[in-house]
Amino acid sequence: MVLPSLKNCLWLPCVLRTPKACFWSTAGGGLIIQSVSNDVYQNLAVEDWIHDHMDLEKQQILFLWRNSPAVVIGRHQNPWQECNLRLLRQKNIKLARRRSGGGTVYHDLGNVNLTFFTTRKKYERMGNLKLVVKALKTLRPQLDVHVTDRYDILLNKQYKISGTAAKLGRTSAYHHCTLLCNADKFVLSSVLKSPYKGLKSNATPSVPASVKNLFEEDASLTSEILLDAIAKEYAVRHQIDHHITLINPADETLLPGISNKTKELQTWEWVYGKTPKFSISTCLNMAYKDSVLDIKVDMDVKHGRIEACNIDLPEQWLPPGLYSELVKSLTGSKFCPNEITMLVTTLLKVCPQDDELHSRWSLLCENMIRLM
């Protein structure tokens, strides 16, 4: 297939896209690739694969991708601190942990993701973000968009439309950023709001910001138009053909070992177990009969598992032996509703056959599970 020249490409209403069996090349310059998958774990795995395998001395790469609904946290963040995990489960929204730092972001198909791959020496976040701004201004000169010192892109000097994060390896580096096109802001604001109180952690916290979709400013700015404009600007900068190579992140012939990277990113040990140590000190307000009981709970959690636990119950509310067994069983368990549900169900079988005791036990367990 003969590719059109760069000059002719600039006049195309949309950038040429073709699938390719092998996208690495010994040719210099740049390469633009786009994922055909909307799976967050597959697309994050592609980032890892390119960082680990590509010779970025010879070829800089722009990776374009979009995800189905997902919350993505930074490598050093605490998911319990960053988002509403119960709501994520209810809405079937995936949770993923990046290998880069930075804050938490919400992705859906109204959100564009861009990853710029270079050598560490050529790594330049500000330059990449200015490229995105230039693409936006080329599309719509009237747009008031600029890059801040924090490497965010603001719309109308107040609304954040792009966040940024990076991974710097020994010789290779990548910088990725988001671009809010037409994301569901109601879901975004709901899931990025932790219900936890009394959580103490040294994890990197996200910085809240007012956000706005570019679609709200100009309804003609779709994700596809924005992707093409950024690809064109990247092609101009690197003096390459206006061509986007489509890749399948599940293709082992194209990306040997990619499936193992994808699987690792989905494991509980990576998503939750990599959370920096944290503690919770909270009060459970349990309505029981005609009164409300305040139950103080203190927990230390390390690698996503309960390291120490104390539940301050009213005297004689539970038999001491049952309370001790509960604390003993919780210690070492995953800080996870599924595991705790299985644990308390097992303990319930050894609970004395007493209706009053069963009611108290069930109420306590329900509140402990809700705490997860």
C-alpha cells in the first residue's frame, strides 16, 4: 500500500488508519499507533510493553487509546482514599493501577488518552502538552486553552480538561495525559469521591479540580476529531506521514508476552496489594432495636491486608470468645468485602444458636463488610 505524502495528508478530512502485523521499524522519526481495544488493562499493558521492548532512540511513539468506564489510580495511590469502591462495584466500573505516578482519573469513551514515548533524555512533558494545545487551537482558534505549571491543561482559565502522569525508566520514558471530550461528569464526580472517614495514609493524594468537557464548549469536538487533530500535529512535528497504525493489544504475535502483562494488571495483588500502608479509625453507628450503638473500629492495613484490628464493643454485647475469634480471623485477611463476607459466614456457623446473638452478630458483620 502506498501512503500519501505528508502534504496531501494534511488535507484529508480524517487521518488514514490501517491495521498492521508489525509496527516496529528501523526507520527514524516518529510512529503513531492506536488501540482497537477499549479495555483499560490491555491498553495499560501496551504502555508497559512499548516501554520495555521498543528502541526509542530510533523511533518516538504516540499511542492513542480510549477505555470503557474505568477508574485509574497512580502507582503510589490508595484506592480506598481515592474513590468510592462500593459504587464502582455497583456500576461495574473497572479499577486499574497504573505503573506511572500521578493522580486518579476517570475514563470512559468520552475521554481520550495519549501516551508519548521517548528516550529519557528527550522526555518533555511541557512540549507534549503544548502540542495538544496547538492541535486544539488549530481546530478551534477561539478556544481558551493553556498549559499550567502543574502540567494540566485548563479551559477558560479554570476548568481542567487534561491531567498528566509519567514513568521515567533508566533509558526510556513515557508521559501520558487525558483529554476530556464528552465524559460522563456525573459518574466522574460520583466515583472519584471516597466515603471513608478517619483514613490515614502516606499515599499520594489526588488534587481535586473543577472539570469541563470540550464538547460543552463546542459540540462539534468529538473524540475522533480530537484524536485526528493531535495525530496530525504530532506528524507535523516529527515530519512523518499522516498515518495511524491500528493495533490489537491482545495480539501475542505483535506483542509477545502482552497477555501476561495484562493479567498482572488485573490481579488483586497489583490493584489493591500495592497500596502503601494505611490505617482506619472510624465509628460505626449501628441502629439496634430502639437505640444506636457507636462501635469504634481501628485497623492497620498493609499490602491490602489487615495487619492489626480492634473493635470496641459494648460490654457483654458479644461473648468474649466470639469477639476474639472475629479479630483473630480478620487479622491477615484481605481488606476486601468478598473475603470478609466468606470469613464471617464461616464464623456464623460456630456462633451459639441464639436468635438475639445472631441478630447482633449479623448487624456487626454487615457494618464491617460495608467498611471495606
